[in-house]
Amino acid sequence: MKTTRLITTILAATLLAGSAYAGDALKEMAVMATLKQKYPSTVIKSVSSTNLPGVYEVVMGKNVAYVEESGRYFVFGHMFDMQTQTDLTEGKIMAEQVAKVDFKKLPLKDAIKIVRGDGSRKVAIFSDPDCPYCKQLENNIANLTNVTIYLYLFPIDQLHPQAKAKSVGVWCAADQVKAWDGLMRRNEVPTGQCENPVDRNIALAEAMGINGTPTVILPDGSIIPGAPSAAKLEQMLNQAAAKVASK
């Protein structure tokens, strides 16, 4: 009798789990259909349920967003599990990230050069001065050393109408590194006009498929969107340097 009850319990649990899985799959398919109908020009690669009821993870090209069932409201950014201190979005972004560029062909003359320590490691960053995630990245890399950072000023006018003027002001400052630091950390807005590469940087970003900030380019050519933590960036820089050295 006890064995029969046990088997019955196991079968019931299995059926419930299967039913829940099927239900999630049907909802994901429904959300996918809704999004394709509402946004026919957007290439949607996948829709997945999340641990947040009613919220779905959507992969669109290299971008990851979160949407509710109606498809009207989108949230762009990272989702964190604060109990486990886990970034739930970063892994998906890294998995989707296959784009590469030739780091050696980047026009370094159009970037602000920031040298820390011996400057032995290289990284390029496309950043918008009014982008909150760019400010977060600046905080993340504040103690990064033995690195040369090539900072490309990349204002996104549609989101931040004042960012282009601020970018020009930074480029035209007598001390570009100091001006950038003052703007990002203390909101000290530089002013000034001069010949600058901002429009070229915008065109360069578009040519490489970069449509958001911040975007990090590693020396092996990997393009990493978002604001990785200091520890993660250290790991990626070391791995990229090892790849370059092995070639």
C-alpha cells in the first residue's frame, strides 16, 4: 500500500511538473507571437520565462530585454537575484555575443587615451556621458590598473539630447581625462568647441553594430555590451590578452 501511494505521488508530481513546463512553453509562444505582430521589423530570437511572474526575457539580436505579456512595456538592463547576488542577464548577453572587430584597426586617434599603471593591457570603451550605466562602469573600473583605456565618446542623441555637447566639451578640454572624470563623477560639465571626432565615433559605432552604451571592446576583438563588474572585466581582459599572445 505504501509503495502504491509513493508511486502515485511521484506520478502526480511528474504530471504537474510537465503541465507547468508545457504551460510556460505555451505562454512563451504566445508572447513571441504578440511581439512579432507588434514589432514586425524587429528580429526576435527567443522568449523565455523568468522567475518574476508575468515577465519574460526577450533576446533581440545582441540585446536582452524584459517584457510583460502584452508586449507594450520593455525594460532594458540587467536582472539580479539579490539573494544569490547573481546577475541573471550577463550570462545570456555573453552567450549571444559573437561579434568581433579587429582591435588593431580601431582609429585610436579618435579616442581619449587613459593610461593606468604600466598600461600593458588594452581595452576600448564606447561611452555616453549621460548614460547611467556608463557611470556605473566608470565606478566599476575605478581601481583597474595596468591598463590603457581608449575611450570613444559616443553620445546617443535620441536618448540624451545634451550628451553630444558634453562629449565635445570633454574632447576640447585642456585635460581630457580630467574633464571626463569630473563629468562622470561630479557632474562638472565642460564647455568648449573645437574640431572633434564625435561624429566619426558615432559612424564607427554604427558600422560595428554598436547601438548602446557602454560597450567594451577587448583586445581579441570581442564586443561586450553593458557594464561588467571589475572582477569580470579583469577576467575578460586577462583571457583576451592570453588569446592575443597565443596567436
